[in-house]
Amino acid sequence: MASQTPELVAHRLTSGRFVAFFIMGVTIYGTADAIRRHQLGDARQVLLVLVGISLIAYVWGVRPAVVEDLRGIVVRNPIRTSDIPWGAVTDVDVADVLRVRTESAVVRCFAVPRRRPHFSRPQASPQAYGFPSMPSRLARADEFSGTSGMSRAEHIALRLRDKAEAQRGTSAGSVVTRVGTDTVVVLAVAACMFLLAAVLH
């Protein structure tokens, strides 16, 4: 009998991602329009700047994510990526952004900023947070129904705490943080675009 694969989700920016894709779309449209009008040479400076801005938009709007992995949580921030084993997670809370806590580090998650819940929703009980006083599964289902007044960040924090509690014995180790290779490449290319646009001025 095949083992059941746990549900894994990637949590990403919402409005920031939309803005980033909008900027990229404007760049693609502008380039295509310049090619269609045979004005690529005349518009090259503007297009180089737009490409540079689009690359920065990728780093700040598209790259950030909090990814649930079989071994743990992968936190992709604009510059750095952190791999956090399930067994190392001691808590997940929300300040200005979602924060994953371990014994040795606090990893801030740029992809999940705090937002206030809708004003008409009642506030969730403070007992709904943290490992010491986990609510029943029935109450948990009601909290995720969208009527509890919890923000998206608080929902994600609760979900990750649940998963860390359930997957605690599946992986162990310490937090590994590294600079994203894609970020270095993208920002280097963006810098080249801006420099080239300045030279062509």
C-alpha cells in the first residue's frame, strides 16, 4: 500500500507578486511594440532601464516564498534562502512578517507580511497560537473557514506549527542560510542594464 504524501504548499507574496508581474508585462509589451514599430534602436535606453527594473521586481516580488518541503520549510527571501528542518522548528509567529523560530535562529519570511483581518470579523482567541495550547481539530477547521478573524499570516503560522508538530521526527539538523544564486545573477544583470543605459545616454 502506497504511503500518503503530505500536502505541501508554497506561500508567496500576493500584491507584491502582482506588481512584479505587471512591471514585467509592461517591459515585454514595450519591447514587442518597439520591435513592431522598428524603433528598437531609438527606445533602447528606456527598454534597458525597464529590463533592469523588471529584474529587480523579480527579486523583490516573485522570488520570495515560504515553501513546505518534505524535509522542512524553505524560506526564500529576496537575497537569502534558509532551509529549516521540521525537527528544528520550535515555533512560528507573526510580528511585522511571519517568523520561523528555532533554538539558534529566527528566520523572517518576507513573502508573508502581516495584514490586519477584516474589521467585521471577530478576533481569534489568543489560545489558538503556539504549541503549548493547541485547539481541537474541530475548532481548527472553523478557524480556517475564514470566519475567525485571523489574518493570512496567522493562518499560515498556525498551519506551519501544525506541520512542524506532526513532522517533528521526520528530519533534524540546523538552519542552513545561503545567498540565492539566482539573486546574485539577476541583480548583476540588472546593474549591467542600468550601466549600459547610462553609457548610451
